[in-house]
Amino acid sequence: MALVTPLSAEHDLETKELAEFFNETLGFCPNSVLTMQRRPAISKAFINLNKAVMANEGKVTSALKRMIAWVSSNATGCRYCQAHAIRAAERYGAEQEQLDNIWEYKTHASFSNAERAALDFSLAASMVPNAVDAKIKEELYKYWDEGEIVEMLGVISLFGYLNRWNDSMGTTLEEDAIDSGNQFLGKHGFEVGKHDGSKY
């Protein structure tokens, strides 16, 4: 059972309408949003921020944004967000080889140098203390412009919020997200952990 019980998707109709965004992204409205709607201003602000952060205005693809989210969530240990991010990466067309080898992005041939630079940035920006340094900046600027770097850090920061929210809440992971986590992350020891609904 989560720290706070998610409400019905019908609880706040404005949130429900905005949350249709997640039907494309994940195929369902996440329990995290259903919990946030206990204060609808938070759920609505979160969904609008999510939509803005995930909009593509440069070369950063939807699939890469979700892989950036996965690396960030992996760095912080949030299983809920790892499963959501890998599921969304698949739904947005990430290559099968990348999905199967996301743990080895630094060395696996399916990742380009530009993708590695973006994913290294995600890892460094998600660490405590923050590890973004001159080398990370230099690599980023080889492949990405400043607007694209802002888009990437938007994803990393959004998932920083989500990682704290979902790990503290013990948000129950949805069945479809569990399936994606097991499919793509299971060989590296993915487990639902506190997100199985029984922590509290």
C-alpha cells in the first residue's frame, strides 16, 4: 500500500483531461498523478510541466528523452520511474538493441557518441553531489546546442521530482509498467521493490 492512496481518475475532471497525455506516453494514467490530484493544482501543474519538458524542439528525440529519464532514475534508484521511462522509450520508438542494452550505453555499439554524451550528462546531473563538470559540458557541446541541453536538463529535473515523489510515496507500480521493467531491465535485477503496494 502506498503512503497516500491514489484517487479515481474521475476525481478531478481537469486533471483527467490533461492526463490523456499519458495514454500516448504510457498507455495509462500513472498512479503518481492520481495521488497528486489530492491537490489538483499540483497534478495540473505537473502534467503541464511534463508536456512542456517532453515537447521536441530540437534534435533530442522522444525516445532519447525517455532514455535520459531512465538513466536519471537508475542513478537515484527509483524503480517506479525506471519502469515508466523504459516503457515510454519503447513506445516512442527506441531501438530494440538500445532498450535491451541501456545498462551498457557507455560501451554498446547501438548508442551514438551524441547519445552517450546526453546520457552521461543525465547520470552526472542526477548524482549527489552533482557531477556535471567541464568534461561533461565539452562533450555535450560537440553534439547539442544550448536549447537541446535545456531540454535534456528539463527531463533530468522533472525526473528528479518524480524520483523523490514516487520513492517517498511508495507509489504502486502499474501492471503494464511492471511488464516493461521485467522485459527490458529484468536481466539486470529489476524488481518492483517498495512499489509492489505492500511497503506501508
